[in-house]
Amino acid sequence: MSGNGGKDRGVVFRTRGLTKSYDMGEVKVHALRGIDLELYEGEMVVLLGASGSGKSTLVNILGGLDTATEGEVFYQDQELTRANDRELTEYRRHWVGFVFQFYNLIPSLTARENVAIVTEIARDPMDPDEALDIAGLPDRGDSFPAQLSGGEQQRVAIARAIAKKPAVLLCDEPTGALDSKTGIVVLKALERVNRELGTTTFIITHNEVQAEMAERVIYLRDGKISDIRTNEERTPPEELSW
């Protein structure tokens, strides 16, 4: 393994011996098999692995959506593995933004209103129009999801995720439902969020090309980290193609 992405930045996530297993009838499925990992403030990291490698399970545990079977997970100084349901809810509400493959927008609300839902429960939210602008949609606030393309809907989802000013943005296959051209527009929005807001951005994908835009690339195989590398030179999203 190579590469320490810290560069004297603070540790946002630290996992030790992280394990997750499921009982599927008489069979025990091991999704994660002892993950030791650190993610740093302001980093853009791509987690790369085939379907079934444990990527979504890892992100769900970091985001407080799932719990580990064994091991430790810290967000800064908070041990998530010891947190109760109320503490995990508070953690998700204030510190983590999620972007999933499917946009989960409310059809009856405009883009602005979809974003505003999050700002109503955040401690120090940004204006919904500012979030839409950062996501590259300055003129679509009054549009309903049905009036938006897939890429535009995903950028509304990004605006919604960043509007509460999360410390961390966890993205699970954010371009998985999009064609290459549209996906690159979405990646540009994520890169802008990382660069301008300093949000630690963790993108999971099976698309190796997207790893070229990250500071660090973490390879996951069969529930284990198989390699970590640092990109000495990062490729801007608009120069990617797949």
C-alpha cells in the first residue's frame, strides 16, 4: 500500500478492525473483513471495487446508516460504534451529506423546495439557492424533478446534501444511473464542493476512470482493502471519459 493523504490535516474518520457480517439463513456472509482506514479533512477519496466488494456497506457504516459487527469507527473523537440510535440520528443530521445513485427527490416539490427540506433541520444551513448555484443549477430552482434531466436531478440531490454544510459528503455510485457526458457534469459539481467548501468527499464507484480525479484511491476487494494509492497529479473531471 502507498500514500498518506493526511498532509498534516486532521483525521475525520478512523476505522480499526471493521467487520460486518450478515446471517443469510444458514450462511454467514462477510461483507467487510477487518478494515483499517483513515480519511482526512478536505480530502477527495475514491473507493474503487467491483459489485459485492463491500463498498456500500463501508459507506453506510461511516454514515451511521448501518452498524459494524466488530471493530471501531470514529468520526473525529466520537466513537460511532458505541453511539445509540439518537446519537447516530444527530450525527447524520448535522455532519454527513449523502448522495446516492438514485436521486430520491420529492416529485411534488420544486428543486429549491427539495433542498430547503434539509435546511429546516440544520444548525447553520446555506441558502437553498446558493446550494443550487454551487451544484451548477443557478436557474433551475423553480423546476420540478419531472422537468429536469437525470444529471440535473442528481445535482439537485448534491445541492440538498451540501445545504446543511456537512463536514463529510458520502457518495454511493453518484453517476451510476447516468451516461458518461452527464456523469462528468455531476463529478464537476462534486469536485467544486470539495474545492470551494473543503468538504471531505468520499465517492464509491466501480468505474476506474473516476479514480483519476481523487487525491487518494482505495481499492476494496472481497471486504478487504487491497491497495491504497495517491495520485500525484489529479485529472480534472472534464478531462475524463469512459
